[in-house]
Amino acid sequence: CLWTALPQSSPCPSDRYKHACCSYDGAVYVLGGRDNSCLGDFWKYSIGFLYVFGGMWDSAYTGQRCPLWVFDVPSNRKGHSAVVLGSAMLVYGGFMDIKGSLQEFWSLNLL
């Protein structure tokens, strides 16, 4: 893989570690962490897909050799059904406040 740095048209988070990160309602949120000092900033990135790069390659539990993971993130919901079947987590239906009842069916491969 050949990566090329792209110019930023707006401010972006600095390199960091020990930060908190979560996804909610189609966005990823990053809070604080450390670089050379403690950071207290808060960032929001709107997504349709969640891209995760890096992590530990030397783990005995890691059989994959690709450091880039792409997840299609289903919308937040309540009242859905979810079950793990074999190596997949299956999620069906649910309710979203504005959209109402959902009839979406999602599968996440856990391997």
C-alpha cells in the first residue's frame, strides 16, 4: 500500500494516543488523549463507513495481515433483534425515532 498525505481544507485532530473514540448517529467522536502533553479537544467526523487503520500486529490472536478495516455502520436503533450465529452477528429491524419501524437486515462477520 502506498499512502499519500492529503492537504486538509479544515482543521483536523493531531496525532494522538490514549484517546477515547466512539460512534453515534452516523458520526465518529474523538475526545482528548495525549501527544507530548494532555489533550482536551473534542472532534466529530460524519461517516457512512467506519475506517479503522492500525492496531497491534504482534498479537497471537491476530490472524489477519491487513491493518485497514472498513465497517459499514448500521444506523442506531432500539427494539431490534440480534443474535450470534456461527461466526456472524445478525441484526434485524428495530425502531428509529424519526423513521419509525425498520426492516433492515445486517450481518457482521466476527472472524
